[in-house]
Amino acid sequence: MQEVVSVKNVTKSFHNKQAVKNASFSIKKGEVVAILGPNGAGKTTTISMMLGLLRPTSGEIQLFNQHPNEKKVREQIGIMLQEVSVMHGLKVRELLELVRQYYPNPLSLKELISYTGLTEADLKTRAEKLSGGQKRRLSFALALAGNPELIILDEPTVGMDITSRNRFWQTIQELAAKGKTIIFTTHYLQEADDIAQRIILFNKGSIIADGTPSEIKARLTNQYVSFHSNSGAINKLYGYSVVSHVFEKNNRFFVQTDNTDAVLALLFKENIGAYNIQIEQGKLEEAFEQLTTEHKEVI
Ligand SMILES: Nc1ncnc2c1ncn2[C@@H]1O[C@H](COP(=O)(O)OP(=O)(O)OP(=O)(O)O)[C@@H](O)[C@H]1O
Ligand SMILES: [Mg+2]
């Protein structure tokens, strides 16, 4: 698969503060990646460097195997920045037409409207008069105007109501199904869990985890395997170090563990007679909390 983003040993210092510390990752065509982390973790700084808006203090970034500032690269990316700024004086329709002209194969106005939910009334409004949520819809339309291969979105859903948010993620999924590469940041972890195939987790400038949402949740120390069992063999589970706790609730047995695979293997090895087995991985939010407060390197 074609490599779309390559970040190699990238550090960014502002005066003597390191905002990004030796970050490395590579993103392939068609991946949908969430960049997560607490406030000040280095997400926007990393994205700004990927877009060529900031220069790394050391290390190297390439998009489509070229420098981010190359014209060929710029034509293939669509961006939505964390800070929304819209051009004053132009109506939404004029602004979209203007931006479309910069690109060799732009999306049609009709496609942009159907992707973003901009209304006829929005199109006739001057950009600066839009509400906060409508401005984000416009900046999403501007990001898509050039029919980009790579879409980079920094906190795209901030200020969107539930309907706009749902529509936005539906569009993202349609674009992903077309093979577009999508990178976004969010503080709404459920969005990352639902949409992203991969999560890169930053904390204090460093990448502390990089994997699928399930892999990251699997780092949680309190996951559960629950099941029914009529056999009296449950107490055979005690004494295994992988089992931290066993309890019964509503006729189900719950085994607390940090390794659900190992517990499953134990259930069969010890002939527990388990049926209706379920694995409960916990929430991404808990994993995020645990990983960012422990400061543990987990890659
Ligand atoms: N232009 C700048 N000059 C000095 N320090 C900066 C600058 N831009 C960012 N920083 C610092 O770098 C660190 C990382 O900031 P960054 O904006 O990348 O965080 P973030 O992960 O995007 O946070 P948020 O979730 O709040 O958007 C912060 O400590 C911030 O104060
Ligand atoms: Mg940010």
C-alpha cells in the first residue's frame, strides 16, 4: 500500500519547550486515523508540521513521498484547522467557487452541498455572518473542494450540533469507503472509537500508543470475561496470576483481568463449562485516562 504520510523522528521546540518529541509514524493510503491526546499534547503542532505550516526543529516529514509544501502535494490535501477563519465579504457560494478554481479536479458545488449539508440559504449568506456551526460546515466544504486524497481535520466537530455531527461522520465514512486517507483529532473519544481504524495517542509531546481502538483498549487492566456456568469448577480460576478478581452477578460469572485471551484459554484448559461467553473490553475513555496519567511507554 502506498505511504501517504511519513513522520520520522520529528521534534518541535518553541524556545526551550519541546511541543513534539521524537515522533515517528507512517500512514498508508485509505487509513482512517485519529490523533488523540490531552490539551497541549502536541496534536496541532504535529498536524501543522504535516501541512508544512511549521518547520520541524529536527526530523523529517513527507506527504506522498514529497515535501509538504510541494504544489503537487497541496493539490491532494484538504484541511480543516482548529481555528476557523473565513474570508470576509464573500458569499458562501462565491467562496466555494473561488476555492474550487485552484484545483485541477474539484468536486462540483452539488457534491459539496450533499457532503456537508450546506443549504441554499447558507450559500447566499456572507461567510462572516454564518453561525459557529455553519462556519465549520463551510470550512469542511472548503476542505473537500479540491477532491483531496488526504483529508486532515483538527477537532472538526467542535461546536457542531448532534445532527451536523452525525452527518459529518457519515460523510467521512463515505469518503473513507472511496479510499481517501483521513486523519483527525478529537476530544470526543467515542468518535475515535466508532470511526478510526487506528489511534495515535500523544501525551506531553510523545506518542505513547499507536494501534487499533481494540488494541488500545486491550491495554486496560480492568477488562472482563463473563459467562454462564453450571459447573462447580469456578474456583480453579483462583491462583492464576492473570485472574485479578472473580465475582457473580445476575447468574453470570465475571473474571477481571488484564489479558482476556489468557482467561479464555484458561476457561477451556480448566474445563469450567463456560457458555454464553462475553468479553468486555471497557471504554476507550478509560484506556485514554489510564495511559495518559501513567506516563507509561507502551509501544
Ligand atoms: N506557537 C507556539 N509558541 C509556543 N508554544 C507553542 C506554540 N504552539 C504550541 N505551543 C505549545 O506546544 C504544546 C503543544 O501544543 P498543541 O497546540 O500542539 O497541543 P494540542 O495537542 O493540539 O492541544 P489541544 O487539545 O488543546 O488543541 C503546548 O504546550 C503549547 O503551549
Ligand atoms: Mg490542538
